[in-house]
Amino acid sequence: MNWISYPQYRPEVSQPYLISVERPYAVSTLTFNTMAYYDVDTQRWFKYDGFDDNSAKELITNKVVGWLGGLTTFLG
């Protein structure tokens, strides 16, 4: 799995993705990974909770720098 740069390349399907986000932290920048929902129609990322039926939450306002497509799920 390779990271895809954002916003140079955008997902083509509205669904959850693993994303990399940058945000200010103390005197530097913190980069972390999280799940988010991408809406193709609005071209925006939303906070995501896979445990909640209404999973698309509030708009992500921090800088999204990359995303992963084609994630698999363990089906043990």
C-alpha cells in the first residue's frame, strides 16, 4: 500500500479512507493517521467512526496530506 498525495490526487468514490493529517502542535507540526470519510460531491473529508451507524461526522479542518485506497478488512 502506497500513500497517495492529497490534494494532488483525490478519491473517486465516497467512502471511508485511512488518511494522514497535519496539525499544529506546540512549536512544531504533528502528523498522524486516522480514518475519515471522503465525500466526492463536496470534495471534503469528515471525521469518521466505524462503530456508529451515522458515521460521517464533523468536517476535518486540519490539513490532509495523503490517503490510502484499497484497504482490506480482516475477515477471520
